[in-house]
Amino acid sequence: IYDYIEQNGLQTGLTECLVLNDNYYIDQRPATHKAAYTCLEALLAHGEKSPLVYSELAALHLEAVTDGYPYPAGASEEQALSLARQAIQMGRTSPYAHRSFGFVTARTGSAEESIRWMKKAYELNTYDLGMAASYGYALIFAGKYSEGTAIMARAVDAASAHPSWWDYSLFLGAFMQGDSDRAARAAEVLAASRKAHYLAARIIVADEAGKHELADRLLGELTGAFPKFAANPEAALRTANYPRDLTERFVAALRAAGLRSAS
């Protein structure tokens, strides 16, 4: 629907912001993030009361924190949580508001609480693949790899076009279950997105497949573009609230691939 709206120049108000928001999750970088954020922010300034505005701003705000985007200045987890709470208050039956609160809680609170909110979002609209993917994401980040991967796989397989975090979450779930084929297929899609975690996933897959030249090239990209992550991936994963067993296995796989600075 968003593609149709954009291609035919039908964007107005909230619809335009949602198109920009969708564009960000397909192409995650500072410029697309700021375009979506400032559009939604302007709606709030003009008195827009839709819970969608608050829910999507909350998610984008947390993205700014976790990915280190420069806008908005001084972004914090507390501000993201406040926006998510306002979304719930304005849309008590909105699956988007519940998903946003679950997403923020996954990074700032307990995994079980995140699952509860994501499950509610899924139950409010079981036909929305985005809600299914979000629920699968919450389960994976709670360490429930088998259940979460199965849900995420169905969403990925059913949606030919979807955000890259779906594929990354599927990679994590498959990786933790030792499903190297599915992990490799999921990681392959991440080549179009330049993010530290995605590069790390591709490094792990390349090394485990015996493609050592590719792994070495990707290691060079990772250390050059994301020196802080490369210096201490364990700290980055713990900051993002990854499960302990996932963090340990992920870092061990990077070490095995040749990231000697991993600690």
C-alpha cells in the first residue's frame, strides 16, 4: 500500500510520514531515520492525536539510541518509553501502540514483559505480518528461539518485501538452533544494509561456510566502518539487551572468524 501511495504521489499528512517511516526500515541509515522522525515530530507540533504518531516515534527514538543516530539530540531510552506509554494511552486497542511498547520494553525492561505486549499486538491483528514478525522478534530476544524462529520464518516467507530486521532476527534464531542453511539465507539478504550487527552476521555465516576470503573482507569492513563495535562486540550486544547465551555464542563465532579484538 505504501509503495502504491508513494509511486502515485498520494502522500499527505500522516500518510506521508508513514511512507517515510516504512522507507527507513527498508533502508536504515541516518538520513532516512531523520526524514521519518522529523515528519512525525511535525505532526505532533501541529496537534496530531493519532496513537500511530506516538508509537512510531517511540520506535524511531529507540533506534536513535541503539544505533547512535545524531537526531534527535540527547535521545534516551526513557524518552522512547514515555512516547510508547502515550501511544498506549491514546490507542488502547491499537496493535501498533502495543507493538511499539513491546519493542521499547525489549530493550529497556524484562523480556517476559516485552513478549506480553508483543503477543497482545499480534492478537489484536493476527493477519498483519508485521505484528507476527514483532512477536517472533520478542520471543527470540527472550531466548525462546524455537518458537520465535518459527513465527519469524512464516512472516519472512510470506512477505516478499519486508524490513531487514526481520531477516536479522531470523538469522539469530536459526543461528542459535544450529540451522546453518536458514541462517545463511537470512544473512544473505542483509548485504544491502550497512549496520554493524548485520555485517557481523554475514561474517559468521561466511566463516562457518568456509568462505574465509569473504569473511576476511567483511572483517575489514566491520573494523573500518564500526571500530567501536569491532573493539568490543560483547558490550554492544549487552547494551542492546541480547540474551546472555546469544551474546556469548555470537561473540565466540566472531572470534572464530578472526575478530581478535573481540572481548
